[in-house]
Amino acid sequence: MAEELTERLSDDEMRQLIKLLVRYCNSDLDQFDDWRVTLPWGEAYISISNALPPGVPRDAFTEVWPFSPKLRESNG
């Protein structure tokens, strides 16, 4: 299991992750959520919000939904 968690995500896994995050934001996110993940090298911090952080331009964020051509599945 630990080896599985160290491999890069496949394209299909990345699309699934994005779909699940969109579903989460659409159904469960109220205003924000802040998560902490402990990893062998330290901690990673994940913030999800329905508002831009103060002073941060919208263009600072990579749009992932709807899928960009780079992420779009080849079979539709």
C-alpha cells in the first residue's frame, strides 16, 4: 500500500481526483475547508474555498474544471 501512495497519478486517476473534488465542492463545501496531510517528508496543506484569498488574482489558479484539452479524456 505504501508503494502505491508514492507513485505519480495516472491521467485517469488525475481526472477522477478532479471529478471527486468538483463533486465535493458542489455538494459538501460550505465556505472553506483546510486539510493537513502528514507525509514521510513533512506535511502538506490543502485549502479549498469558494472565495479568492485577499490580494490573489484569479489567474493565479489553474482551471481544471471543466477539463482543459490537456486533461480531457480521449474517449470523451
